[in-house]
Amino acid sequence: MKFLIFNGSLKPDADSNTFSVCKMAQLAFEKLGHECEIVTLRDLDYEGSTDDVNDELKHYIMKMFDMDGVLFATPIWWGTHSCHIQAMLERLDFIYSWAKDNKYQPFYNKVFGTLVSGGGDGFQHIHGVLYSAASNFGFTVPPQCNIESKAQGIEEIKADEDTLNQVKNCTINMVTWAKILKEGNPTASARHGSVDINESLNEGKRIPRKKGQKRKSKKHSDLYTDEDPKGTIHGLGFKDEATARASVSKIRKSGRSHAHKIQAAVAMEQRARAAGKSGPAAIYEQEKMRIKEITEYVRSYVHPDVEKQLKKYEKRATGRARMGYAPGYISYPFRVREGKKWSKKYKKSINCANPKGFSQKAHCAGRKKKK
């Protein structure tokens, strides 16, 4: 299995007590037969933001999706964690927002631990803040995965029995619980809804279709699944990245509703992640984010009823390869329907002296050009 340690020390690795304890944890993971990488945040050129920023830190944030466990390490600075660890929490905010909007927690099945070094008060406060954040991000926090090293100086840290025992407890428990999560796969059956405390307890639960109810009735939730075989988009897969790209193309060209396309992308991403296919899952995630961008743009700048507007735009796009919502801003390829071709009889019946509608006017303009 794979583990990632984010070192939030403000000092260079050679002078850092926090890094020394991180190194002990890394060696412990490796001794247990697993991979472990340490990322020293102060060495990265990154931006402090709550948005998805394309910088050196993004590579490691994306790497978290492929890990089985993550450990945040920090010294105590004025009773709390370091600025680098705070920056990490802020940078993960866009994933937290995305998870709420899409009702999918990408960090389920992953464990989380904390490492705090330094003398003085602050241990419990730091563990509490980081555990709360980790829980909301979707991580599982196993017991005794909180290392507290009061020893000062690299040599003293190496010889400190208390630090060594806590490192053993943390690494062994993280590995043990990560295995349990991997085998049990709670992602497949756990709830992925929002964490808003005012939401209904029934929200997100399946409401089965009853006998006599229409397939598209709002009284049940079986809208786009196998309960509605005619509406299901067939031929989607996640065997490899090529299959995922072909499937994304099928979703785009399916002619289904906007909500249906989002649900199809979400379902395929979940299945790919559950099967350990990170490449195909990333492709579906990218498509999902793209659909979300379209939704936000239409809702903000066009009309709050997104589905109604997209249907109208798709109808206008009949016969075209692409359609745009605003010049140079965003475009989305819909399935281009063939549409009914005009018969010769109908074309002859059009009165170009008084054409009706845009289509007849365009047809008459074409007649004039031919003449």
C-alpha cells in the first residue's frame, strides 16, 4: 500500500525535528512492506488559495487520490499547527466543495494520521483541528494515529522511547485500518451526501418505483439506472483510459438530459475508483467538473433553470458540430441530432415572399443565392 506524509515544518529538513519524526514514520511504513513518501511543503512553490491552482502543490494533492493513507506533520507554533499545514487545509477546500456538490467523497477508503513535534501546549488542539478537517474531507481516522514527540534535537528524537512507540502505534494502525477499508470498500455502499446539518435524513435514499408509476415520475428516484433500461446509456466502461475517453464521448453524444449526463459520469467515476482504476476515474472526474462548470455558468449568467436552457440550446444546435454559451468562454458538444429533412414537396410549398420563422427565412436566402 501507499502512504504520503506532508511535512509542514518551517525549517530545512536537515534542521527540522518534525522531519526527523517524519523520517522515522517513513522507515516504519517501509519496514512493514509498504511505500511511503515525504513531501516537505516549504520546498514547493505553491499559492495560498481555496481554489484549484495549477502549481507544484497540485501534483501532490492529486497524488492523494492514489494513496491508501495520508499523514499531516507539523511543529507547534504558538499553540497551533504551522502555516504550511493551514495552507494544505485551505487548498483541499475545493475538493470538499466538489464532494458536497457531486455527492461523492473521493477520500473514503483512505486513512488519516497526525504527527506533532515540539514542547509546550498545543498537541490536543492541533490533533482536534486536523481530525475534524480529515473527517469532513472523508478520511477515516484509526485509533492512536496521533504522534506527539516532545523530544528536541535529532539525536534525542531517535533515542526517545516514547516517540518510537507512538510511531509504531500510528504506522501499524494506519496500515491495519487501510487494509480493512480496502477489503470492505465502504465507498460502494456508504452515503456520499452533503454534511449540511439541516438536510433531510431521507435525502439521498433510494425511493423505489412502484407499480403503475411512470418511469420519469418525480415520486421515485429510479430515473437513470437499470430500473429505466431505455434511459440507460449503454457501452460505458473503465477498463483503461482509452475506454473511459470513448465512454465520455458517448455520454456527451447520448442526447440525455444534463442531470442524466452528470449522474452517468459520477457513477462511472465511483466504479472506476472502487476498482482501483485511477486513470479512468480521473477522466470521468474531469468530465464531471466540466459539466459542473457549464451548470454554474448557465445558472449564473443565463437562467436558473439549467435543464430548460440546455434543452433549448441543444435544439438550436441541431445540424451543428458544436454549440457555445458565450463567445470564447465555454462550449459543450451535444449529440447532434439529424433532425427531419424537408421533403421536396415541403420546400416548394414555402412562400419566400412571406417566410415563417428563422428556418424558412434561411432557406429562402439560400434560394436567392442560387439564382
